[in-house]
Amino acid sequence: MILDALIHLAFVLALPPLLLGVIGKVKAFFAGRVGPPLVQPYRDLARLFRKSEVVSTTTTWVFRAGPVVMLATALVAAMLVPFGGRPAPLSFSGDLILFAYLFALARFFTVAAAMDTGSAFEGMGAAREATFAALAEPALFLAFLTLVRASGSLSLTGMLGHGLGRAWSSASASLVFVVVSLFVVLLVESSRVPFDDPATHLELTMIHEVMVLDHSGPMLGTIHYAAALKLLVLGALVARLVAPVSTGSLPLDWLVFAGSILAVAIVVGVVESVMARLRLLQIPLLLVGACLLSGFALVLFAR
Amino acid sequence: MTDNVASHSSPDETPQRSLRAAALSNGEAVPWKDIPRLSIAGLRDTIASALSRGAHLSAFTAFPRGDAGLTLLAVLACPGEGLLELAASDLPAGATSYPSLTPDCPQAHLFERDLFERFGLRPEGHPWLEPVRFPPGGAPIGQVDFYRVEGEEVHEVAVGPVHAGVIEPGHFRFQCHGEKVFHLEISLGYQHRGVERALLGGPTKRTVHQIETVAGDSTIAHTTAYAQALEAFSGSAAPPRAQALRAVGLELERLANHVGCLGALAGDVAFLPTASYLGRLRGEFLNLTAAVCGNRFGRGLVRPGGVRFDVDAAAVAALREKLHAAGRDVKGALALLWDRPTAMARFEGTGRVSTEDARAAGLVGVAARACGLAIDARHDFPSGLFQFVQVPVSVYDSGDVFARAHVRALEVEQSLKFVDRELAALPGGSTLRPGGALAPSRLAVSLVEGFRGEVCHLALTDPSGAFAGYRIVDPSFHNWTGLALALRDQQISDFPLCNKSFDLSYCGFDL
């Protein structure tokens, strides 16, 4: 139990930048390039944390609170979600509500920090983020409800625990819908193609990146790390759903998790390479589609 | 050289034309005094009648007559006739205003603003008379009164002049309602270097180098236009081999820039593979130019009287081989893009400009051809090798980002064929035949279809044969208005995509 918690913590601290590195490698492969080394995101973070900060004089404490709250909420959320079949360090009945609203809290502060700068770009990004998040939230909740129905448990650890394999055999159609829906939520929450383009330099088209334009140095590093952590946390949900293997052996379970989370990162990279970005107007349509899928999954269970 | 000044009149031509305007071919010079001087009303009628026949305004400017006032000069490109019409009007000394042409002829709007800025000449009745580059009263560039849309929910977004990417400086002011753009105003001038003023009194040893830097990515187009103007003055012509090499250089320039633009368009919609491949292949075409003249942007290649570099048979074989390889890769990378529904969904219907708007605004080049206007100076006003070899005009009519991308892709295909064919059939002979002294007191008009569109050079010599005036109209000067029109009622997030699809020059505009 203690060992599980320690490994969990180690994954939380060390793994997130690697996922970005894997995505970068996959994209480079599709583009016929060598690409930056896998450890480049770690180096980038180290570079940012060594830098000094420039803070606009028009900002208040809200601006500084943004990155802090983002990191804090992502860390707590990471403690709630089970990695692979292993139980999460923190688990209680109804923790999935906390899980979902931790992200909402982070979003509130990111948006507030963006508005705090008074920049037209950041205001636009904030409006986009708020709109899309409002549509992603029902998709996440409906997916959770389906899993609650399938497992009979109200905690993430229970939901994604040993019973998952049985749920796949009895209600595979529902779970496929849930996986797709959660994958869409993963992409939009971590600002990946087709919703956002993390590689773009065009401030008029950005969503997440434009909100943090004014942050620099360690604050920007914190934001990048928290965003990568969010990718890990949501990726862990999807990874567990597609690889519901519980061997009971500690090293084997962790190995399965490591493999499946890397597979999720690779799939994200593939999606990013073979798809163009959606027009901003069409993003809500896809998110509504994800909500509908989750809804169908629930209906299939409830019939 | 024949001066077709008011010399012919056939029954199907309007009677005014033969009386009122001088006509000449691309790359010809006419005595300045032989250009018939019209009244302002006559000038307006001539322009209106030419536009109604499908012409567009290639240039509208003024040259000072010493202290005796200004002479307004319009260059009208009449594609159907293959002729450039000149219409001039003398303003009296001390005149500070004249009735604006813009209400009847929207194409003139930016030219008139330019006149207002250069000479303080006020076109009465101009709907939006702001200076083009320099704010009044010596305020810093960019600090102008922008058009504002009033209303509680309307917000302004200011972009630039410093951009997030490595691009030229320019300021864009959007009037938005949420994500929707009501109006875009573009304010340039940051790249002003005083090129046209520096050319006065020339040509000197320096002149050709200055011309090469008018717009770095259109070096060959601008230098060819300059060389044609000088050859018109001295009554000489470049040898056939030089003309072929100029055309090859021009098409290589088109290939490199179109390929780069298509790659950047793929990058702007986050479609990675095509963006990466074409980004690399642009370099291949630049390297081909470098293999001819030692410079990737074609500097040093074109000179008045011919070209400075020749290629031997072995070099031609190597060039063609590399061209084939690069051409194959470009087609493959483009096929990836066209087959990707998500990318096409971004291109189609974005940044649409109607054919009527394109004609009214006087768009040229790719932007015009993507709106269904079949204008191409290589076809309509051929000069050099294009008099003997026709390049098909690539047209598409939907007027959106897709159309502009598609027209570029078609032109890439045509240029690949053209360069390959012409390299295989290079005429023999010399490559440089220096011309004599420049004829005095003449006006030369020279048009070249650069990769963006029509490059127009107007040169006027004084009685000693030196430049008394030199005007350069880069296609960007016509087309920035097209970008502003394309953004109407669009999503502001699509601006970078629309901007790239026009692929305009800032320094070519600012001069």
C-alpha cells in the first residue's frame, strides 16, 4: 500500500513531461523528422525554472495565483485517480465529483489570471476556454455516471478497480462509448489537436496558450508542468479503461500502466499528426457529440 | 520603337479612347510629352471606360513637373487588348485638391491615399482619406485614427506590429463582436526605406541592388521589371538565352514561394506532415536558384541587358534532375493535404472574396485568379520569353482560402513543367548585351507577373536621361485590401490562415 503510494507519487512527479516528449516524437516521425529528444520537455522545464520573471504592472495577485492553483489542483486530482489497477493514494466515496471540480477550479483561476492582464488576446482565450469547458464537463460526468453504474462504486478507485474487466464483458458497447468520450475530453482539456494547437505561434487562434502569454519563467514552467500533469491524469483514466488488466502482482500492474499510458500518448500524437485542427466554430459540435456518446453509454446501461 | 500615341482607331473601339489615351505594350517607353493631357473629368471618364472593358488600374500616381504642379498619371492594364493605356492630367501649380476618383473607381482608393500622403494632394470626396504609411503631424508609424465600430458589445483587437512569428511588422486592427470580425483595418509603413526616393537621379551602380531589395522574396520579378524598363529606354533587348534564364528564374521564384506558402497554410491548420515536407522542399527550389546564380533569392542574376550568369549543359542536367525529384515530392506532400478532410474543412469557405469585390478592389495575381478573374501578366502582357511560350492561366472561382491554395498548387504544376521544358530548350548565344544611354524625357512601363501577382514599374527620365521619377507598385499594394475584405464576417481565429493564403509582402508595400 505504502509502496503503491510511493510509486504513484514518483509517476506523478516524473512522468508528465515524458508524455509530451513521446507525443513530440510521434509527431516528428509522421513529419519525417528526427524530432527533439524525449527528455526535451524536462530540459525546457529546467530552463524555465532557472529564468527570472517579468510580471506586468497591471496585474494583481490573481495573476500569480493562476499557476499556483493550476498546479495544486492537478496534484490533488492526481492523488485521486488510480494508476492502472492499483488503488489511488486518496480515495473516498464521491471523489469523482471533487476530481471533476478540481479541474473547474483550476480553470476558474486560469481564466481569472488571463482576464487580470487586461489583454485582448487573453480575454479571447479565456472566453473560448470557458465555452468549451462548459461543454466538456457534461461529457465527463455522463461518462463517470456510466462507470458508476457499471461498477456500483462512487469512488474513482472503486470504479476503475478489479471489476472493470467484468464490466467490459457485460457492457462492452457502453464502455467503448465511454472511452471515446473520455478521449475527446482528454484532448480538449489538455489543449491538443484538433481542439487547440500547442505548437502554434498564432495568438489569434490559440485557446490555452494565449491565456498564459503573460506568464514567464518559473510561473510558465509551473503552468507547463501542471498541463502535462493534467494530460497524465486524464490519460490514466483512458489508459485504465482500455487496459483493464489486474494481475494482482505489483510490478506487473505498474508495468501495464506505464505501457498503456505511453500508448495513450502515442495515440494522441498520431491524432495530432493525421488531423488538421478544427475550425473554432465546429469545436462545440464535437464536444456535444462526446456528450451524446456518454449519454448513449448511460442509456445502454440503464435500459 | 513605335509610340502608339492616339494613332489608330478601329470601329469597335470607343471613340474617346483613341482621342484620350496613349497605349503601349508592356516594356515600351513613350515620350513623356506625347501622352495626351486630359482634364480631370476626361481622366475619370477614360479610367471608367477602361474599367468597364475589363481593365484594371495598374498604377495611379503623380509626377511633379518641377515647380509647375503635378501631372496625374493612370496606367490601365487592358488584358483583352494586350495594351497598357496611359491617361494623364496636368494639375495647375499650387493645386491642393482634385475631385476623387474613388467613388466611381474603388480601385483608386489606396493610390489616392498614397498621393495625399506624398504630395498633400487632397482627393475631394474620398471616403476614407487616411495616409497610407505616415500618420499626419509626424506621429510614430501606426498611430493613426482607426475606423471604429460603435456599440456596447463591440471590442477592438490590436495585433502587431510585433508578431509572435518571424514575419514582417504590420499592425492589424479588428472590430469584433465576440469571435466575429466586423471590420479589419491594416496599418503598414514600418518597413519604409525610401526606395523610390533613393532611385531618383539614377541609374547608378547602386540602383540594381536597391531594386533587388524592394521585396526580397520577389527579387527576380522586381529586377526583371527594372531591367525591362531600362531596356525600353535604351531601345535594346536582352539576348534570347538571357530572356529564357530570366523566365526560368522567375518561375523558380514562384515555385519556392508557392511551395513555402502551401506548407505554411498546412501548418496554420496544424496539419503537420505537409507543413514539414513543403517547408523542406521550399529550400530545394531556393537551392536551384542558388545553383544558377549563387544566391538563393536570385540576387545578382538579372541585370539590364540580360543575365549575369550562364549555365552549361552539365548544370542544366543537374538542375533538371533536382527539379524532377523536388517536383515529385511536392506533388506527394500536396496529395496528403488535399486528401485530408479536416484540412479541407478549414480551407473551404474561409475568407471568401466575391468576384465582384475582387474586381472592384482591383485585386491582382493569385488572389484575383482565386476569385475567378483570369488575369496574369505573363499571359495578358507577355514580355521576354513569355511572348513565345504561353503559360496557362490558373483560375478557380470560389474565392476562399481553398481557391487561393488550389491556384497556387496549379501554378506550381505549370511552373514545374515550364522550367523543365525551357531548361531543356535553352537558346544559344550570349547572356548579356549592354544597352546604350537612356532616351531622355520618356516614360517606360514594365509589368512582370511575380509569384504574388503583377509587379508594375514606372520610370520617367529627365532631359539628361536620368530618373526623374520611379514608381514601383508591388502586387501587395493592390491585395492588402483583399485581405481586409476577406475577413468580413469571418472568425477572428481564421485570420492567420486568411493572411497566409494571400501571402503578401510588407516591405513591397512600404517601399
